[in-house]
Amino acid sequence: MNVTVWVKPGARSGASVTASEHPDQYDLVVRVPERPVDGAANDAVVRLLAEHFGVPRGDVAVVSGHSSRRKRIRIHE
């Protein structure tokens, strides 16, 4: 399954996954407290989505958008 996410790094309220208010642009909004330094935010997104979908971390991968807030994520089920 592929999902498009909008990442909000540096979230003060903690990590969360919510449905998008703009489903034509992206599927989920992912908030993570990590800043986008040295891939920390991407790692946090992968970890959070793996937990959210109940799959191992190795089954979640960033396909595109490594340096962007809009990312396409592949989740192997």
C-alpha cells in the first residue's frame, strides 16, 4: 500500500497520525517532535507509521520526498 503524508516536524504536542483535511493532496498528516536534521524526522515518521499500521519498521519505507514535508510512503502488509 502507498500513502501520501504531510509531515509536521518539531511538533510540540508529541507524535500523532491523523486523517488529511485535503485528501486530494495527501492521505495522512504525521506530526513528530524530531527536527529534520540528519534524517531524524524521516526515521520518526517510519517508526510512527509502523506502529500505527501494526507492521514491523522494516515494512515501511519512504519512497519519495526524503527532504520534503510531502512524502510518499510504501507499507508492505
